[in-house]
Amino acid sequence: MPLARLPYVQHRGVERHPGSVLTLAATPDGAILASGGKGLSPPSEYTHLRAGSQGTRLWNIADMSPLPRPSAAGIRGATLVVIWAFQADEPQDVLYSGTQNGYLFCWRQKDQAFEETFVMQMPDPGEITAMAFDSTNNRLCLCSRNDTVPVLEDCEGPSDRQVAWKVSRLSPQAITFAGFDNSQDRDIIVFGMHNSGPICTIRGRTGEVTSQWSVGARIGDAAFNWKDGIFCLDDSASGPGLYRFSDQTKTKTYEIEPARKNNVRRTSVSGTRGHPSFAVVTTGEELAALSVGTSEWLQVIATTEIDGVSVIFGAQTRALDFSEEIFVWKRAQPARKAITGQEKTNFM
């Protein structure tokens, strides 16, 4: 069987993640999983169910055990976005988190533990909805619900090299650096969540809007493959769609079940009621539909590779018992050919 057609097998995940899970991100080497979310406090005699903030958590992917974290959420609010950043001058893992109250903070690995190197609240703070990192010059960009796009040029915390631009009437939902642009000041592409699906390109250094167009769909999230010049948008009405950036053309739609499609969040792996539907953006080939064994839906997913094996993480957002489960699937590996007695002799 071709490798791309091998099935995914469910493995042990995190059975009781405190509170709901709103974001997931795995290191490229498949060693650590970061999660962010919102906690729930049990109701008391005087109050109903209360929402709290769980912040960012770390998990050892090898056995899905929790790792020590340097700080909790506090006044920062629930963690909505986490991304791992690769920096040429930083051999250790670096994690950025964005929160509900407009805070950005950075954890860097030091030896076997992580330490918090900075925490800051964004100018004109609002709910941080997405982040992207450009490893060519260590720039971090993010977007918030109040149409602000801050850019940090040194990624070391508050400094004079921090700017913020306004993008009118977008309600940004996703953001990326233009990977097809090889300059040191790559353009930034912002995806809005309004029904028309606005996409805005701004200059990486000046914030000047150079182009703006609409895909005519509600954007839940976006995934990118700039090597092939394509990206995938999660349309909550019709399912994920594949687009070519050069001519702004939609090339394919992946239909999903109509139930609760408005809760779909991710695109490289897209979740709906009862299962996520997995699609490879590079080829446009749908791979599998994997059941989580419930009537609920997956709200968030993440992918990585471990020793060349594709791994997918998914989580729901019910938190009915004040905790949630993180699911793990790994692609099955082809069976090795049995070695006959004659073949064994040939090795000697």
C-alpha cells in the first residue's frame, strides 16, 4: 500500500486536560506539544459554572505526560494561540503564546526546562487570534480582534523595534508572512473572518496595504504551502477550499458534513461532528476520516512528524467535567517483509 494511503491509528493522548482546549502546536521534531485554553470552575452555592483561565501547558509527546511550565495565566486571560518558532541563533525551542486579553509571552527552553523571557500586553489590546513567525529575520507578527497587526522585529520583548498597524473592517482570523517573497522584509497577509472572506496584503516594513480581495466565503482558519503557491481556507459553510495565490483562484472544495460546521477551526486537518477530515494541502488529496467515538466535534488540531511518521493531535471543547481529552493519531507503518532462511544465510 502506498505510504499516503496507510491508515492512521489512535494512540494514547491526554485524558484529562484541565479545562477546554482552544489551541495546539507541536514542535517540528515531535518532542513537545503545547496547548492553550480556558478553565472552568465548578459552580458554588451562589454561582453557576464559572470560566477561568488555564493558560499555556506543555506535554511530552513520547508519553503525553505534563511538563513543568514557568507561569500560569493570571490576568492574561485564556491562551488562544500558541506557535513554536525556529530561530537561527537559538538552538533551543521557543514558544510564543497569545491570550484573550491581548497579552503576548515567550517561553524559551533552557537545558531540560522552560523559562519565561518576557510578557507584554499589545498596544490597543484585544483578543489575539493568530500569530506567524518569519525565521529569515526573526520577526513575529500577530493579529487581534480589534483589527490591529503588531509586528516585533527582534522578538525579545518590548522595544523600539515594535510597530502596530490597523487593517480596517477585517476582524483578522489568520495571518502569515508571504513565503513566496524572499526579501528580508516579507509582506504580511491577513485573513478576515467576515462573510465575504477578505484577504489583505500589507508591506512588511511600512504597513502599506498593497492588495485586498475576497474569496466570498467565511474564513475559519488558513493553512499555507508557499512552495507550491497554494493555501487552504476553512469555510464553515461549504468546507475547506484550496486556492492558488497567483491568480486568486479556487481549485477545489472538500465537502464536510453540515452538522455544526460553524465550529470548524483548522484546515490542514478539518474537524466536524464526530470526526476530523484530513486533507493534504500539497496534493489536494483527502486522506482519511477518523472517529473520536463521540457525537461531539473537534475544535482544534495540530500536526507534526516523529522519525518520519505523521502524527495528528485533536481536541474537543466540551469540558463537561472541567477537563478535556487530547486525541493522538499516528500513521501506520508498512509491514516489513519477513526474512526467509535463505535470505538470512545471504547476510552471513
